[in-house]
Amino acid sequence: MAFFSQTSRQSFQALLWKYCTFWSVSRCQKLFAVSFNIPNREKITCLSFVTSSSTALPVDLRGTDGFPTKKGSEIEYEEEKGWDEETKEISERQVHFSSSVGAPKKQLMSQLLSRHKFTNIQPPEKPLQAEEWNRLKDSFRTPEIFEEVMLNSMVKCNSPIDVAKSLLTHVANSKGDIAYSLLVKYLALCVQQGKTTEICDVYDIMKIRFKILESGAYTLIIRGLSNSDQWRMALTVLEEVKKAMIPSRANYESCVIAASRHQEMNLAFELYHEMLAKDLVPTLDILQAFFDFSRGMKGAELQKELFGMLLYLRDNQIYPHKTFMQSIKQWFESIPGGKWRGHLTNIKDSGQCPVCNHQLEDSNLTEEDYNNLRERIIRDVIHGTDTYRKTSPQEFEAFQTFVENRLPFDIVIDGLNVSHINPRKIQCENLFDAINCLAKQNVRLLVLGRKHMLSNSPNWRREIMKEMQSKADFFFAENISEDDAFLLYATLQSGKHCKFVTRDFLRDHKACLSDSVTRHLFRKWQRGHQIVVFPSAGGSRINFLPAFRYDCVVQTTGDTWHIPYKDVFEEKYSFHAPRKWLCVQQK
């Protein structure tokens, strides 16, 4: 056969269709049933075929998946899989779906794919003839997965499309069959290179061969089309996805950004609200796109929508990164006749903005909110089922009696957590330094420790422990206990003034609270009461960042906006509230 670069697009499409329809209906039914563990296999009449949903291109964490999909407005940051993990999953699942042999061989193939997870095979620089592909395959350690590994490498190396086409042609001619996962990998390469025609070709083939596709393939197709001059086709594909499943956040993001880029703002907002209605959390990229592409545009409704997005940041306690903040600033200043001016600043410890002299909202909760939060935490977190997996009812009752007899405290310290602050010092010295610094404020301290601290070990010297106990009250829990519940209880029972010291995020305890209003109150209370501890640059001393006296969320008075931001995007939620702010005033 001639080099594939000489083959017309029409003949390649025809070739793919020829071999992609080779499989019988009965085989597709069987594979579909096996993959979904459907008992009534004989009832399946559609040509459906599903592989991994992780078949998309490598994800930019600052983009499509900065936020996970969660119900309501609950926001957390999570890490995403890299390309090696994604392609491994595709390959492994393709083996499970395509193999008609028994479990032992499937397990063997899965092990082979896992072994080659980090295999770096160099793709050829030009299309090859059949005998050349055969020589390469024969020289590969495990020829059973040669095509999988080769296509993975082509995507990583961004190989020319004609090289990938020649491999698929060889597979079709030699096997009479092109596996679904190979088509998806080829699709990924086309999307990566913006080959719109090829994306359409593969999509035409796949939608005829299969009644529905899996979510990863849809994501690739929508992303590829939305970045092209055929972006409206992505909307058509999105409608097809809706008939089979709930579209992913990435599906909506691609379409929203495409509509915004082409100044179709009404359509973009319609998709955005549809996304929220499906409890899909928008990414920062989606929100930033609205501000970028609305620059200089008039309209009260447009401003209302964008102001609503800023309030969304407030309600969900989201801190935009610096690039997003600059987009917000530029949008404000571009509003025709708006006379908005933005300035970057640092809010004073008192909570006053040095640019406009506005006093930010106090971080303290009202008496009613504080009492409600305390009751909910004690009920849902401390007395919830999770607490007694980490301690015993007897131990916690003893702790409650201990606290009630010594109330109130001014600062509660997570002793074990603070003791690890500087790995160059032994643990008791780290804790001793922290207690000494805080004791200078003439405050009552409670330190939550563990019983092993009394063992007179190299890390916990008896003489230092004795001196610390003269400066603070100590409660020593069992070594297997977790002391977050103790920390929360002692702090809340001591009153609104009491602060606590730990480097933990306390995410698990926030998650135990059943409604978003209480979770937001918890975060506000945490920001206003958590003292952050960290070692100095040289490690010679411990530094403390005091709890905020003002609330670190987006705020507005109508003619002013104050927006906290971070220099870089953070993949995971952090209790570390930013110290940098954007102040926007309307003159």
C-alpha cells in the first residue's frame, strides 16, 4: 500500500467506515452488556460501545477542571490525572471491552499495559508502509499493545496527522478492525492540532457506528469544534450529549467560551445558567471568559450578569488568581461611561482600605450566628458518628469535663500539628517556641497533645514538657485519637474571642455540616479565628499570621467593589486567605 499521505481524505474516511462496521451487532451487544454488567443482554439492540471517560487531552488545572463537580455551591479544589494515567486507563479498559477471552488473559493484558505506563516509544517522523510498521511492532517488547503505546506517544510528541493515519490504515488492513480506543486517541491528536476536518470525519464515523459515545469522546469533539470556525457544531453535539447523559463541566465550558469569543453573550449566559441549574460548578476559566469578552460592551443586563458572577465568588468564597483579577479590573474600567477605576492594594489590619478608606465587613459572627454555628458543630461534627471513630465516648466526656472546669481559654493549640512545623528541630522544641511566643500576650492557653508526649523520648524531653506545662494547660489524648473535634469544642465553648492554632484545613469537619449556609458561617468563623503558624525563612523562629479582623470575601457597597485575589491559582482549597485586594471605585 502507498504512503498514507497520498491517500485522499475521502478514501481514508471510507477505509475507516469499512473496518469500523466490520464488527457484528451481536458482538457489540455482548461487549456493551459486559462493560455495564447488564443482566438482560439479549434486550440490547443498539450499537453502543463505551470506554474510559478519561480520554480527553491533558487537563489544564487552571482551566477545565480547577473545580470538581459538586452539588450546589460547594467548592473544593482537587488534583487531576496526568496524561500518562489517562492513557493507561483508556488502554486497560479497551482490553476489557475488546477481549473475548477469559479473565486470566484480560488480567495479563492489563498488567502489560500497566508495565508500559511510562514507555517512551519514539514515533516515526513520516508515514510508514505496512512492512515498516510490522518491523517496528515485532521489535516491541509486547506487540499485543504496540498500537496503544504508539498512539499514546504520538499524542505526547504531537506527531503529524498523516503518521497516525498510516498506523490506523495498517491496523485496519491487518486486523480488519479499528478498536474504539485507537479512534479516540487519533481524535485526541486531531483536537490537539486543531484539525477540524479530521475531527468531523471521525465524529461522522463514530456517531453512525455507535448510537452514543462515551463522555471522553464527546468532550474531545466539543472541545475541538468549539475552538474552530465550526464552533456552532459544538452546540449541536452538546444537544446530542444531553439526550444520553448530563454534559460535563468541560462540555459547557468549551461552548460558553466559544459563544463568548464570538460575542454571542446571550447564548453564553444561557449556557452558563443551564450549567448552574445542573449543579455543575463553573471553572475560573469560564468566569474569566465572560469578563474578557464583555470588555467595552454596553447593557444593563450584561452588567447585572457580571456583578452576579462577582457575588457568586463571594457566596462560594472563591479567590480569583491574578490573571482573572486583571480581567475583572479591565472590564470595570472599560464600561462605557461607567467611570470605574481599579487599584491594587493591601487592606490594613484594621480592615480599612487605604485607597477608598472604606471599612470592610467585620469577620466576627453575630451572636445569633455564632450560637447557631456552635450548636450545629457540636451536634453534626463533634457528636456525629465520625467523632467516635477517632476517639471514645469516655475519652471525649473526660475532655468535656476537663474543659468545663477550666473555661474560658483565649487560644487553643493543636500541639502535635504545631510540633512538626520545623523539621530541623525536635518536636518539643517547636511546640515550646510556639507556646513561648503566645504566652507573651498574657493569654490563657490550652494545648491538645497525645500521651506519647509524656514518654521522655528524644522528641519529647521531660524537662521541656514540664516547663511548657507551667505556661499552658495540657490535655493528653490517646495516641490513636484525632484531636480536631477536641480543638473545635474547646474553642467554641470558650466564646467568640477564643482563637485556635493549627495548620489543618478542617475540610472534613466543614463537609459534615449539612447545609451551605452553615458551611459558609464555618469558613467565616475559621478565617476570623484561625492563627496560621509557619517557620521563618532561616528556620530559627516561628512566625504567626493573626486571624483576620475583617471578612476576606468579595464585598460591595454599590459604588465600590473589594475583591481579594491570589497571585497564582491554587489547585486545592486553602484556609490561607489572600492579603492582596483589588479596590474598584466609581467616581
